[in-house]
Amino acid sequence: MSKSKAIDKDHAVYLPQDEMPTHWYNILADLPEPLPPPLDPKTLKPLSPDPLLRLFAKELVMQEVSTERFIKIPDEVYDAYLSLPRPTPLLRARRLEKYLNTPAQIYYKCEYVNPSGSHKINSALAQAYYNMVQGIERVITETGAGQWGTALAIAAALFKLKCSVYMVRASYDQKPGRRIMMETYGADVTASPSKNTKYGRSILERDPNNSGSLGIAISEAIEHTLSQDNARYCLGSVLNHVILHQTVIGLEAKKQFDMIDVQPDILCGCIGGGSNFSGFAYPFIADKLKGKSAAKFVACEPKAVPSTTRGVYTYDFGDTAEMAPVVKMYTIGHKYQPPPIHAGGLRYHGKAPSLSFLIKKGYMTSVAYGQTETFEAARILAQTEGMITAPESAHCLKYAIDEALKCKKTGEKKIIAFNNSGHGLLDLQAYDSFLNGKLEDYEPTTIDVPTIA
Ligand SMILES: Cc1ncc(COP(=O)(O)O)c(C=O)c1O
């Protein structure tokens, strides 16, 4: 008889490349009621798709309003996904489970396994492709932590487009590595607020040391786009079409759990604008909407930007300068200036309309954490599994660990799954601050959400 130990089939679950999903999943086909319509930022009347065509590639606008359940991934994008490579592994964190001494099982989807280091590339490739097909020359965007900008810079290089990125000043200063990556891919990167735009200049006149926010950077990117005919704007989160592209994560994860005959009881993810968690969760929540699943879905946000835990479900602008469409979402107000926490990708005042709707209707819940406790969770993951996660992803890791510790008390063998949306290898300065006890925790004392519509 062989002396070798049987290998557990759920250590790392690999989906063969020829089983990668061929279509994205559109939750709009399955919501119990239509989402409240987006409004024109100037008239506050329901927005027709037409003005959006000046801002986004046409196919993306079509996807934004589509209610088709499955939308085919174009061959060129499918090919680019395969070479990232996709499917990404689903890992079981056995050493973390052992360290926590929990009967729960913890799984995570490895969205950091690609050259950009995060999930953002899943939508960047699709957006760059549709712009290329339309004959657009330049894509323009903003970036918080630098992950979305990096992803779009790569995608633009692959599909031979020019790329301009407005990077939130706080991250630009904290993460020179991200800027250098984007520049290596050929993008031009500007710290926001900047002197490039009228809006940026107006902010700098009032406050020359303004550390920026995603809301301000979005306004600058939109203003720049509207000044150049053959440019289009790309957004890395919040919108329906971005979430659509991210569902490749959850569709793969569903197949991977089926392969090992395990079904998650809890799915969690961090939320900046909400795209990675939605992309991970929606293929599973489709079953819950049909009454076929009792799984729990938990969105994890920073206490410094508590949009869903302390904000209001209401109409609000997507950007600070009030140029982006007004949508109904959980928000802490578009004028909110998020504190400079290291999870730069979670410094956005609002959350995706579909995700906000699902939280409002009780299909999902949400929690908030201070940054020190999330870095403590990240340290545990690093020392047990060897993986240094992004400060953003550490928020849902913290929730997964807390749930596993609850199971230790109750003896429940829950299956907990989180989306590991990015690695933290360009966030080592933040880890250094944590290890030296220099991290500050922030929480707004009051929240002021203006009534827009
Ligand atoms: C690693 C990582 N995770 C999560 C997020 C949050 O974005 P979203 O909620 O849109 O997925 C970001 C945003 O930059 C990110 O870089």
C-alpha cells in the first residue's frame, strides 16, 4: 500500500480553461422589480441612453440598460481572459482554519492572479475592447488605489488605445509603484485634483493640499473626456455593465464549488463601488432570488466610508462636481471627503445601484471595519497562508475570520467564501505603518446626505 497521504481535492480547485464561462450573467433579468431609473445630472429627469453615448462606448451603454440574462463574452475578450490566466483558482485556507481552530471551512477566489494584481482587469479588457471596436483612440479614467488604472492601462495597451488616468492624490503619493506600472504600460497618469481641468483647478485654488477622492477624480476624467471627440470615459465599478463583466468570477466559483460538491453558506466581499463583490455574489444570489438558496451575502466596507452601514438609500450624484448620472444607491453624500485610509479602492461615497437595492430589500447585509483590525486579519492570512492581500480585500477577510471564530464557539461547520480581490504587494508601505503601530482609524462623526430628487 502507498505510504503517501491522500491529497485533499479541495485544497486548490482549478476549473479547466475549456470550462471557463462563455457568457456574463446579468442580474437585471432576475431582480424582483426594476431598479429606479438613473437621472440626468442637469435636469434630474430620467436619463435616456443617448447622452451616455458621448461618455461611454456604445456597446457598454447597451449593456448598461440590457435585461438579457446572459451576454456573450466576445471572442477577443475571452481570449484575453484565458491568457491572464483565467479561470482563477478557488483555494481552501486550511492553515488559516487550523490557526483559528474552527470547524468552519474557508475558501477564497484568487482574483489577484493576473499581471494587474486585482479583479479590475475583468472589466478593463471588455471596456477597452468595445472602445477599440468603435474606433475610439483614447480611454480616460480615474483610479483610487491604482488597481483600476493599472488594469485599464494594460487593457488599453493590449487593444492599442491611448490611456489617461487621474489618480487620487493620496494614492499617487502613497503608491509610486502603481503609477510606474501604469506608465510602463504606456498610460499618462495625473495626480487628482490637477491643473488639467477646470474642476481640478477650482479645488486647488480653495485647497492646494487637497488629497483628492474618487468623486473628484471621476469629475476630472469626465471633463477631460468631454473635451476630446475621439475619447471615451471608462468607469471601474458601480455601473451595471462593470458588474456584468465581473460575474465571470462568481460563474467560475459556482462551477468550482460544484466540482467539489460543496455549497457556501456565507459569501462575502469588500465594497468600494461594489463591482468585485457583486461579480462574485450575483451568480449565487440568482438562486436566492428564486428561493432556491438560503446562503448569506455580506458586503464589507470601511468605517471611514460607511455608505451602507450609516448612509442613506437615496438618489445621489456619482461624482463630486455633479457631472455624472444621478442614481439611487446607498451613499454618504457626494461631497463627502473620505479620510486617507490605505484601502484607497474603498474610498467612494456611493455603492452600485443593484447592490444597494439588494441590501435595501434584505437579500444582502453589510458590516464596517476600522483599518487597524483589517490589517490584523491580513497579518493572520499572511502568516498562515503566505498570501499578502490588498488592504481592500482585508475587509472581507476580517469578516470571514470573525464568522469562523463564531463557528468555533457554536461548533457549526459553515462554509465561508470570500473574494480575494487583489494582492497587497504594492501596499507594503501601509503594512509597514500597521506593523509599526502607526495606522490611524477614522470614522465620520456626522453624516450629511443632501436630498437631490
Ligand atoms: C483590490 C481591490 N479590491 C476591491 C476594490 C473595490 O472596488 P469594487 O467594490 O468596485 O470591486 C478595489 C478598488 O480599487 C481594489 O483595488
